[in-house]
Amino acid sequence: MNVKAIIAAGGRGERMGGELPKQFIQIKKKPVLTHTVEKFEKCDLIDEIVLVVPEDYISFCSCQVVDVYDFKKVRRILAGGKERQDSVYKALLSLSGNTDIVVIHDGVRPFISSEKIAKSIEICKKEKAVILALPINETVKRIEDKFVITTLDREKLWVAQTPQTFEYKLILEAYKKAKGDGFIGTDDSSLVERLGFKVKVLEGDYENIKITTPEDLILAEKMIEK
């Protein structure tokens, strides 16, 4: 099986503040994206990595992430699109025809484990589509105009994470249809769901946080120290 990873790091991270995009902010003297790529570099089942970053940071990423840390599996760095979905679609189209499975991951989730990546790939070989997700442990309300409409059954609610892993032909078909329909999903799985395809869930990890705010950076530092 030929397995490729797409690491989406094309955002600007407005909520983080500052001039440097959040994927390049350092945690313990390493860019966030470096911590992320390391996990995929170390996963034996990953054959190739494609990075998607802001166009004006391609050179920076090449020098400060790929070259400095000698990532052998990173074969190309692409310029991101307007939306994350545009960036991932561009990366999917760049893959060679011998690709069997694609693992799609957020560049600002640096605490994913190589073991979870490998597990998602193994499940995908049978199920064709699998995502990491966590069960919700809080009460969830549906609200309209700042009034509670109903309390949702949290036993049936999970929070999606990445990586999300798919048979290449399936995810490419899903992206092409979304593009043709003008549909923008909140994650990759939602595009596959639109095809009527069932997506398997692999329970994720609470440590697999998405770094979005300055507070997340503080938490990330503490997690690395731990």
C-alpha cells in the first residue's frame, strides 16, 4: 500500500495574534509544524508527506522546518488556498496515481502519536474512511436567539479530530463533488459523508489538541515538559 500524508498548515492564525503564523511559532525551540511533521516522519507506514503552507512562507518552511530537521519524507511544499478545503484539494490533486491511502492532518495538532496514525491507516485498509474523534463529556444545548431550544443526547455526540484517513480514490471523488457543488465542509469527513459513505471512528486522544490561541501555546509547553 502506498500511503501519503497531507499536512494542512496554510492558515494565518488570526486568533493567535502576532505576525508569524501559528504553525511556525516555536514551542521549546521548535516550530509547531516541526513537532507535527516529526510524528509522520517516524511512522513507518507513511511513504510521503505533502505540506501545505501560506504561499509567502514556502521558502521559510523549506529552510526552517524541512531542511533544518532533515525530513526525508517531505517531497513537496505547496501554497495553500483561500480555505483549508482548497488547500487540501490542491494537495490531493498533486499526488501520483499510485497512491492508495491518504492521511490528512492539521499542522497545528503537534501531539498526535505515530501509533494513532498507523492505527488509522490499518483501519482504513478495511473501512476506506476513518477519523479520530472523542466523546463529548459536557452537556450540550441547542440554542437560538440566546435561548435553549433543547438538550442534545451527548451519548451520541463526538468531537472530530485529525488525522482523517481515506482511500485515495474515495476522498478525491468527495472533494471533486464538493468543488462542483460549491459545498464547503467543516472537515474532510463531511465531504465523504455527502457521498452516503459510512465513516469509521477511531477514539482519539485528549492530548491531541489543536493550537489556536495563546493559551493553547502555554498548555503545549507544559505538555512537552511533562
